[in-house]
Amino acid sequence: MGNKNKVMVFLFLCCAGIMILPFIASCGKSDSVSPSQSKIQMQVVNLSPDLQPINLLVGYIKQNNTPFSYPNPSGYFSLNNLDTPIQIRSYSPLISSTNFVSFNTALKSNFKYTLFVTGLRHDSTVTSIFTVDTSATPSAGRGRVRFVNASPRSGAFDVTANDTIAFRNRAYKSVSPFVEMPAGTYDFKIRPANSSTVIQTLQSVTIVNGKVYTLYCRGIANGADSVAFGVGILNNR
């Protein structure tokens, strides 16, 4: 083969390689999902009275611009990173530079999640309750409600909806299954398990047709001031 032919073959192979490499690269990326495509949403509910404001990190990357303060739910926000671990750290390095919470639960595309942070910093009992908020669609004319017991030191609770038992004997850190209820207005009452004594009432809660909710408690039963018992409800959909 002449030198001219050899040069032509070499140039042809170089051009072919340049054309093939982007195709190979694009094939290699076809199964990856970017955070913007994942449509994962999370909210953080800081229910630890003495933890003070906190940050959320996912895959070691901070997810919030402003810290999460007791006892206000953050509302849902999109994650900018999908890797584990999921961690909670203090907003202030003067309080702690270590993780209060760290776990490796995998996140799924198009799902919603809530991270409840509870327990007490002063006795090293800070912990978390992580819930999957994506649920089946309620039956026509109904909503779905579940109960999360995030009240440390308080034992188990029974919960009634308009004086009918809805959740029974729910221990600390437990997450009940969803219960369907006819759309309407409800008074939710919380009692120590197997007791008739009401310790908290959440009045006039509207359960909307097709919506999904999480009822939760915080603080310590019969506690006062910063550890006073309280109840809240989240609209998950």
C-alpha cells in the first residue's frame, strides 16, 4: 500500500473514532437520572425542642438555604442531590459539628418524603422518623390519614376521629398505615393508650376528597413550656 493510501486510511479511522465516541458516551449515560429529572420532594419537620435550627444534607450536600426551626414544617422542596447518606446537622457549629441523624435509605423518583426529627439533645436521644408520603389514591368521596407518634417519653397513644377510634396503641416513633375517611370535618383527640383522658384535641380539621394527610404529635405528654405536647397535620397531597 502506498504512503498516500496509508495516510487516507489513517485519516478515515480517526474520523470514524471521533464520530463513534460521542455515541458511546451517550449510550453510557442513558440510564442516569439527574436531580432535576428525579422529581423527588422532601420536607423536614424539626420536633426536637432543644436541638435548635438544623440543616439537611443529602449525599453530603446541604439542601436548604435557611435552617429548619422547631416546630414548623418546612413544606416540600426538591432535592438537588440523590445520593445517600441522608443527614441532619446543627445549623450552628457552636452546638455540634457532628451528625445528629444519618441513614442510607434509597430515594425513588417521583416520590415524596417527610423527615421528622425528634428526641432531645440534652440526653442524646435525638432520632428521626422517615416516611414515604406517596400513597394510593383514596376511594371516591374519601381522604386518607395516618398518624405518626413523634412524642418522646410519652408512651403509646390512641387517636379518635369524631369520637371513633382511628389509630390504636401507636408507640413512639411508629407510623400507622393510612386509614380512609369520608371527606368532611373532624375533631382528632389523642389519649394515652387504653385511657379515656384526652390530652390534646385538634379541632375542625377538613379532610378533602382525594387528599392524603399525616397527623402527628410532638413534645411530652403533660410537658410545659418548650416541651409542651402538641399536634399537627401535614397535607401530603
